[in-house]
Amino acid sequence: MTRLTLCGLVSILLLALAASCGDSSPADPVVSDGNWAGTLSLFGESVTFTVDGNQVRNLQVTFVYWGSSLPPDTLVWTPDDVSISGNEFHMTDTLSAGYYSYSMSIGGTFDPPSSVSGMFGTTGAYDSLGTHNTTSDSCSWSGNHE
């Protein structure tokens, strides 16, 4: 009888141990879907986007070139959508408008479920009537789920 009780107790302990496997740590947090908003640290311009599943969609960065070697210009950058990989995303794009051309990049790391921060960088060029001026800026940015 003692042997049967001991076998039963060992069996119960083994079942409890097997049932607890994989439950010892919580699931990785997930980046919250929905609208996000933030600001650039340089002059406080806006960064907005939507997270949908594993994608950053409809990113829009407003950046003002002023006080530099370029004539004043406000740029609203809207690159293509990009995937989130390991809680990070990175986008680059080159665009031209009139006498201006720009190279833009932004990267972000999510701190799930509702914070994000990263770096923004841009190089702008202005070419008109033999004049060629360039300027580069970079700054940090941060945002939150709305």
C-alpha cells in the first residue's frame, strides 16, 4: 500500500511539473496596434504612424529646414510601410521637390506595449542657378501609443 501511495504521489508530481513547463515566464509583450504619435527632439516636429500587426503604416514625419545653409522649407515625409522585426523598424527614402532633394531615415525601438524611441536623420540639398548648399541633421525622437 505504501508503495502504491508513493507511486501515485510521484506520478502527481511529474504531471504537475510537466504542466508547468513553458509557463515559467510570461509571453513576450506585443507592440500595441493602433495610432502612435511622437516628437523629434531637435525642434519638436511631429512623428505619427499606425501599427497594424507587424507593420508600421502611414508614417508621417514633419521636418523644418531653417537656420541652416538651406532656404527655409517644411517637409512632410511619408515613406512606404515597413515590417517590425524584433520590436524594431527602420525606414529610408530619397525624395526631390523643385530645387530641393532629401535623404531621410528613421529607426525606432518599441518598448512594448506602448512606448517607442529612436533616431531620425536627414540630409537636404538645394541646387539653383549654380548654388549648391547641403545640410545634415540628426536627432532622437520618442513617442507613445495614443
